[in-house]
Amino acid sequence: MKELLGLEEAQARLLALAPQLPSESVPVEAALGRFLAENLHAARTQPAADLSAMDGFALSPGEGPWQVVGESRAGAPYPAALATGEAARISTGAIVPEGADRVLLQEDAVRDDDTLTATELPPPGRHIRARGFDFAAGDLLLSRGTRMTPARLALALAAGHGTVTVTRRPRVAVMDSGDELSPDPAACLPHQIPASNAAMIAAMIAPLGCEVTRIGPVPDDREALAAALAQAGEADILVTSGGASVGDHDLIKPALAAWDAETAFWRVAIKPGKPLLVATRGAQVIIGLPGNPVSSFVTGFLFALPLVRASMGDPEPLPGAVTMIAGEDLPPTEHRREFLRAVVEGDRVRLAGSQDSSALSALAAADALIDRPAGSAALKAGEALRVFLLQNG
């Protein structure tokens, strides 16, 4: 029997197949969650002039007194330069008039008509935001591959950009298959179960910002599968659930072969999720997830989500593990790496309940996966272990 692939090797082989999508220019405000396809340089200097950091008075050099000759407020600067012995009323964010070298805080000012003195004189430069202290025109602000967050949207706009160049949204089709699946969860016969995997996987993928299309549930029938696959012909990524194992009615592999898809690899040494299938059809990538709900979720988390992130331009698409403390004893593992559904409690993590690959109640309660290497010895409560936090679960 062919040796199963290890997790890291399988992930590396999958990410090497990630679709290379074209870039497009979008309005900055529509770029949330997208990844930059080009470096972003400042088109303007911020601030464009020396600005007051406080409400008070812009002072010409000297120790006073000063004559208040006007006002500079945000959006309406004082129109002239200050001469020696002159001051201007100034508000936060207003341009500091030429000839001023500091700002006197309002609470430290004593004003008698237009004569101004200071109870505490600030040193030169105090309370002034110097021109360009944030960034200057031409500065590199965001590198290619950066994910656009709300603060980065604001930075791009402040830097003078109305649009940014990002990677096109991937088109992802999600399909579940199986004779036992009922499309109506309220009308299941005893031999059926509600079709939930595709909805679950689509809900995991959609927040990444891609276009998700649902297909199915599709019965275990070659013609039905061929028709369903034809619906996914324009997708960049196709994620299937069910039918990827070795049973008599597991028809995904032959259906994909008939669709001119080529298997890249099959089966990974993890539990749950061994019968993972990865295939390609031209530039399209197909991931065949197992049909058991927990197996589908775990492999979706470890493979489908990283593939989508990589296709979006994320330079670090794999989930990152953290170290936590075991909240209970854990048994030894066997010949496959195990991912246990778990609940985080402070700095500790405990099992969420049943670890059966069909147990949705435990999966719904989980907010983490405990990563247990193959052949691990029993682990005692209080010992350190690796954990993946299910932030998109």
C-alpha cells in the first residue's frame, strides 16, 4: 500500500497548485479583506504641513508677551506669517502659521484682550506635528501580499489613493454528494441525514472574501455527478465533500477522471481526514474532502482555507499553532497524526466531547484543534501541547 502523505508535505504540494489569479483595481473602500497585488507607495505627504497637536496659541519665538493677531483653525489656516511678538489662536489639526515655533496650551495661556502671556512656556517644537512625520510622498506604505484591514484602508486613502490593485476574488464552488443526503433538513427519512457539509464549508470560506457557489447535494450517480461537475467548470477552486474514499459508491475519483481532472495526491496521514483527495483540471484545483462532518471540517480548515487564502495572494496562508496547557490527560496516539476537537479555558485546553468523526455537537462546541503527532506517548494534564485556534470555525 502506498505510504500516506504527512500533513506538511500534503499542504506544500497543495499550495504549489494554488491558482494564480489576475489582479484588478478596486475602490479602496471595497478592498477590505483583499490582498494587495502591488506595493502601495504614498502619493502625498502626511501631514502636508506642520499641524497643531493641541488647542491653544501658535507662538512666535520669544518669552512673551505676544499680540494675538488672528486664528488658524482646521480647514482655514491663518493667511500670513507671524512676526516677532505675535501669536495666533489655533485649534487641533490646524496649520501652524509660518513664523511660529511652538504651540502654547490653552490651559497655560493668560489672555487680556489681545495680549497673551504664558504660565508655562513650552519648548520650541512642542505640540506641533511636523510635516511628513507620518509618511512622505514616495514612501513604501504597504507591501504586495498585505491584507487590507480597516486601518490599512484609512492609510491608503490618507496616502492619496482612491483605488488599490488587489488579487481578483477566487471563484469557489462547494459540492456535497451522497445518496443519504437530504436537501431539506426538516424532511429526512430514517435512511437519510440532512446535507450540512457544503453549507458548513461554504460558511468557512465565505468570510475570506471569495465568491462561493453551492452545488448539490448530488446523489451517488455518475451522470448526476458529471452534471454537477459541469456546473463548477468556471470555478477556480472546487471543494467536494463525500465520495472520496474507497467504497463501492465513492464515485468522486472516477467522476473527476471522466471530467479530465488529474489526481495530484490522495490520502493524508491525519485523523480525522485520511481520504483527502486533491486533483487539478487545467488551472482549476479540486479538493475532495471526506464525507464525515468532522473530517470535512478539519480537512477544510487545514487544506481548503489555506488554498483559498493562497489564491487570494496571502503569503502566509497556513494556520498558525499556539502552545497551550493540557487541561486533562490525553491518551497516546497511533500511526496517524490526530486533531482533537477542544475547548479553550484561559491558558488551558480540554476535549470538547466525543472525538468520533460524525459528532457535530462536540465540533460545534469546539474552538480549537489539539495537534497530537503520530506515535505520541500519553500526555498528562498540565503539560504543553500545540493548538490551532478555530478563528474561522
